Amino acid sequence: MSSTMQTLQVSLGDRSYPIHIGQNLLSQADLILPHLKRKQVAIVSNTTVAPLYIAKLAEPLRAAGVKVIEIVLPDGEAYKNGETLNLIYDALLQNRCERSTTLIALGGGVIGDMTGYAAATYLRGVPFIQIPTTLLSQVDSSVGGKTGINHPLGKNMIGAFYQPQLVLADTETLKTLPARELSAGVAEVIKYGLIRDVKFFDWLEANMTKLMALDTAITSEAIYRSCQNKAEVVAADEHETGERATLNLGHTFGHAVENAMGYGVWLHGEAVAAGTMMAADLSKRLDWLTDAEVTRIAKIFKAASLPIEAPKLGVDKYIDLMGLDKKVVDGKIRLVLQQGIGKSVVTSDYPAEALRQTLALD
């Protein structure tokens, strides 16, 4: 089936790496072997994904003479913390893993972020490979080298920029993804259309029903075009000093929702969708978006079975939580807002009163 495999390159000089997208890539050891420094890997997965896919990945590697260590963590955003991260370090140390051992993240965004951060920090840096098994991680979190864990006071507050050697997106894994998780991933797909690719947004409007039904060709195209957008942004601004911040559309509002409700109660993509609607509301108040455009944005999220209304936490609670965001500069909350569909801007230049009106959710 690999005849349909598509490959993209993330261009970061000597740290460039390929993204392979296709069906049944998981069991193709020949895609992984060239990236290993020595024949030893540690696969990090969780209790949901491991029973489904760890053998498909591990057995062909073992057959090729690779020593495989399996590390299986509890599943969910609630476990994206220092305590769970320590379980990875424990296993690596118990197995005397060296700097040439490659970590492989097999799972969704939580597993990818934690494994990447473990790789960035274990022995001050070991190589790692991303094998994302959710739509959200295939289109967003596995690409670009953002790794980390949550802190009780804020999401993704502890972490590092650390690039993988390879990203392997096997679209077959999406067939076991719960509907809610699929929708959460589509939120990040829609984001690329909103921030920088109006043609992609139009295409998504036309093809959303097929994407939600996981039509093979449509799904691969959506993943490819999302990764293409992400790779372009990351190549231009790896450490988020400029354009990369636009990838956080809806995230400053959304992270506040995730934190306030308790990590894992709202899925990340659900919070991003509701947060993007808040950004659209504020953009409309600044006369940057028309009513018709806001309606279009709401409609596409609804078509993906995503929430378009955030919980009413109260204005001050939102402002307090948003003030913990990593994009705060000199105490001012920088937000990603829309100047039309397909054009985003990062700004802290908005009237405080307009933000308060948006946050009141009236």
C-alpha cells in the first residue's frame, strides 16, 4: 500500500526531516531503520494505543535486529505531567539506554509532546521519531519540534523546542480513533485554512462530510496540506519569534478553557474551536471580520461536530488564565486575530474593553 505514500520535508538545515503520510506505514521498518544511530529503540505509547499498534511497529523492527524497549503510560491529558515523564526516564535508565538510543513516540499529542521532551532532556538529548496516531497529532503537534508537559498553573509551560528525526503519519490508525478525537483533530486542520490558506478553507468547506467519514483520499490530502502549511511556518520561524505564533489561533483562549475545566475534560481541539470563535468575535468587534465571515467559521466547526461556545468562566477568570500564556510579552496578552478568512495577525493592540466584551460571552 505504500505506493500511495506522500513525503514532505521540514527544511531546517542540518536538522531537516521527512514527514511520510500514507496507509500501513507503521509496519514498514525500512522507513525507520535509516534514521537509527544504533539498533536500539524505546517505544513510548499509552494504554489505549499500545494494545492496538505497538506490536505492528515493534515486531518488524525486532525482525530487523533492533532491540526494542516498550514503555506504556496511562492515557490522557491529565497525565501530561512531571510524574508521568519520570516513568519514561525510569525505564530508560533501568535499561541503560545510551545517547544513541532512539525514542519513538507512538500515540497522540500527549505521547508525542512527552516523548519529545524526554528525548530533549535525557542525557541532554537523544534522537526521537514521531509516529502520531491521532488526526490532531498527525496534522499539528508531531511536526515542528514543540515538546513539553503541563504544569498545574498552565498548559505546556515546561518544554523545549526539539526536532524529531522523522514523522510517520499512518492514516490507518485513524480508523480506531473515537469520533470526538477525530473532531478535535479537524479543529487544527481548519486552523490552517483560517490563518494562511483560504483555498484550503474553501476546499474543507466542500469536503468536510468526506473528511469526517475518513474518506482515504480526502483524509490524506487534508493531512498533507496541513503539514505543508505547518512545515512552511516552522521553517520560517522555528522558535516562534514571528509568524509561528499565528499557529496559536484560538489557543490562548482555548488553553484557558482547558486549564479551568481540568486537563482532559475539554479535548485540546474542542477548546481551540471554541477559542477560535472567541478570536473571531473580537476580530469582528475590531471591524476586521464581517458577520458573514464569522457565520462561515461557526458553520465549518459545526460541520466537524465541534463546540462553538466556550464555558462562561467569567471575564476576570479568563483574563487571569490568559495572562499565564507563553505569548504574553511585557505583561500584554498577544492574541492571534483574523483580518478575513485566510489571514491572521498576532497583536496586543486591541482595546481592553473589546476583549472584556468578548470574554463575557453574552
